Amino acid sequence: GIEYVSDFYGGVNDFIDTYNEMKEANWKMSDKYFHSKANYKATLRGPGGEAAAIKMSNLREITDQRIKGDSRASSLADQKANAYGRQQAHLRANFVITDKNIPYILNKYRPKGLPSKY
């Protein structure tokens, strides 16, 4: 009930925070990393956070295709990064996670040279 709703809104905020980080970083080839990071952080919150991750990811891809004109292939690649972030959260659900761990956990999509603060 209340925990699910709280986690859902926390997951939405994880997406907002990660989007702002991506804009701040302004780093080439980092889009997939930030996709996976938002999904990872939201999913770590639990079922409500994961539901937010799925809804936010789908909404973004619909918007990117219909408004920005992104290709279906581009959206599928983004969704693969989204799923990877959620999967990594499930693998680590019982561990203590800090922001310092995230670059190593999500290294599959992390671009070389991206500052360590992200």
C-alpha cells in the first residue's frame, strides 16, 4: 500500500535526478548508461520503484519515437539498457549499494572518461 506508492514516487524522482545528471554531464555516448542508471536506482526501491521504472521508460520511448522521431531500433536499444539496469538491481537487491558502486555495476553502458561523480 503506502510503501508501494512511496517507492513509486521515489522511482519517478530517481528518473528526474538521473535525467538532470545526464544533462549536467553532457557526455557523448552516455545515454544508455543514464537509462540503465535510472532503472537501476528506481528498481532498488522495490516493486513500486520498479513499476515506476517500467512506466517512465515506456513513456520516454513513446515520446522519443512520436515527438523526436527516434527509430524503433533506437528505442529497442534504449529499452535493452533499461532492462539491464532493472536486472542489475534484482541481482543486488540484498546488498548495501552506494552511489560509488553504480559506475562499476553498470559498466556495460558506462562511456570511457565519464567523470566518476556519475
